Amino acid sequence: MPTSWEDYIKGPSNQAAIQSYRALSEGAFRPLRRVLANVVKTCEPSSIACLGAGVLNDIPFDELVLSGAAIHLVDLIPGIVDRGIGQSVLIDRNADDADIDNQGTDDACVFCALGAARAAKWCKRFNGAGRPDSSRICGGFTPVGGNAKGCLSYERAELPNVLYQDVTGGYATAFGHAALNATEKAISWKQAFGIATAAAKQLRNRRERLDIADGSIDLVTSSMLLSQFEHEPYDYFSRQVAARLGPPSAREENRLHRTLEKLKNDLLLNQIAAHCEEVARILAPDGRFFVAFELFHYDPARDAWFMVPEMHAALGRLAHHFNFDFAALPPADSIVTFKLGEASSVVQNFLMRHKHAA
Ligand SMILES: C[S@@+](CC[C@H](N)C(=O)[O-])C[C@H]1O[C@@H](n2cnc3c(N)ncnc32)[C@H](O)[C@@H]1O
């Protein structure tokens, strides 16, 4: 049975798995959250849009809320951002310089820190009665449990603005649909690649807009998102074809090698181009675009670092759309190491501005 693109991206909605990954990766993502928190302090944006926000592992949600900026969080997967916010409401005690004193023994909720009138705008379950055991969390607070932090009761109120939309102007979604069509029509891998390659090219002109006004955002972030464009929606396409036609024979695989590489590359670069165009549309004239992606990976088997070649091309594509701003991002924040279990990567961070900006 083929899987639709919509069902595929939802994945298994296993809340326990999301929570345990959060607890496990808490320290690994901290350097990235610190860099973004510094960017917010330096740029003092009045509006922030985090594209590909996911479960907010790499986003210092507490700092964003305390900054007072209008916040927009966008992701393709329905419900994921709301789950992420529930896990991000507690102020990070270990952040270098949390904005408020939170060195006590009890947890502090970032919405409660705003005061009762404002907290109710962020969380429908805010209960101003407070708790006998804490002055920093409200009566509605239910701990997530286990090693994970967060509030199980959290329910989004009018803030922040959360959008479940495609940050590639609809390109990834449209290709997902075309990939299923290619799978259903094709009677060989070669034919499936032919249909998919034509669709990847033809869909380049398609543009759907996020529900965010032109030129309205002071800081747009795209953190660890380009690294994902390298895999999807190509993996979806190849999995659907393999499920219908079986894996390619060794001979087919040999013959299709270059076609495969070209399709993967086209999908990556077309998604980046469409993403950049949408970012340029919503970015304020003097706004900043923060991009973070994994440029190097560590291979423990060879004890060697290697550069992700696709990300080199990605960098070129970014430079085509935006100017780099090295003045606003100190060198120490330009590179961070991400280490989780056996996996290590070097994440490169950039601040960019409109091409036309002085
Ligand atoms: C690797 S995660 C980035 C880290 C993320 N901030 C987190 O903490 O989960 C990439 C996120 O981008 C989202 N994404 C990928 N392609 C997208 C698209 N075309 N439009 C919107 N979101 C997309 C994924 O659903 C995922 O949540």
C-alpha cells in the first residue's frame, strides 16, 4: 500500500519517544540555543519567525518569549510545534545568562514569569491561583515526567502564531504528491525517475505563501532545516517506489546512479531556492536571516571529519539570495559542535541580510 506524503511526514506520533529524545539531547542542542539567544539580544527584533521550528529543540523559546517579540513558529508536521512548546515552557536554568533569577529549587514557567494578564494570552490552561509548592508555576502545571522537562497541561492560547505550512513555498509538498503519482504510474525504476525528475523541474515555478505578511519579520530563523532538505522528499519518493517495485537490481542501480544523484541535488537546491525566496518575501527591509546547518560530520569508523558536499552547494545558493553579515555574529558563535551519542557534527551559523541592504 502506498503511503501518502501527508501520512509519511506525520511519522509515528509517539509522545514518549519525543520526550526521551528531548531529555537525551538537551545538552547537545544547548550551544545552538545559546547562539540564537545571543542573536536575539544583539538584534533586538520586534518580530521573529522560526521556520522548520519542529519540537523547538534548538530554539531558546524562553528567551524568545521574554524578549517581548511577536513570535511565529512554522512547521510542516501538524501538531509538532504545540508538542514542542509544551516541552519548552520551563526557563532553562543552565543557560549562560537566563534573563530572570531562577536559581531556586523550583521550576519556573516562562508564561508565569510574564505575569497573570499576559500568561493567559499564551496558555489556555494558565491558572492564576498558583500552587502552594511554587510561586513560579501556576495551578494548572502538570510535569511531563521522567527525565524530560515541560508541562503536560499546556494548551496554546492566542500567542504565539503557529502555522502548519510548507516553508519551501509548497515545493516539497507538491513534489511529495508528484512522487506518489510517479510511483503509481511507473513500471520500472527508470520510468519512476523519469517522471519524478520532470516533476522536480516543472514544480520550480510554483509558489505558495506562508500566512505571514510581506516585509514584516525582523528576524527569520532556519535552524537545522537545510540539513533535512538533503533527505526529504527524496527518501519519500525512493521508499514508495521500492515498496511498489521492490529494490532496484544491482544493474539498475548502476545505470541509475547519476540520475539518482541529479534528482537528489535538484530537490535540495530547488527547495533551498524556494525557501530563500519565501524568507526574502517576509523579511523586513533591515531584517536578519539566521541560518544554521551541519557542514561537517564525524565518521567514527575512519576517525575522520568529512564535509557534506551538498551543503557546500547550499551555501552558494544562500549567497545568491542574501548578503552575509559577519559583523553581527561574533566568530565564537559562527561554529558550534553538536554531539549526541556516537554522532558528532560541526554546525555552521550565519546571519544574513537582504541583497539590497547597505
Ligand atoms: C531537523 S528539524 C530542525 C530542528 C527543529 N527546530 C527541532 O527542534 O525539531 C527540521 C524541521 O523542519 C521541518 N520541515 C522540513 N521540511 C519542511 C518544509 N518544507 N516546510 C516546513 N517545515 C519543514 C520538519 O518537520 C522538522 O520539524
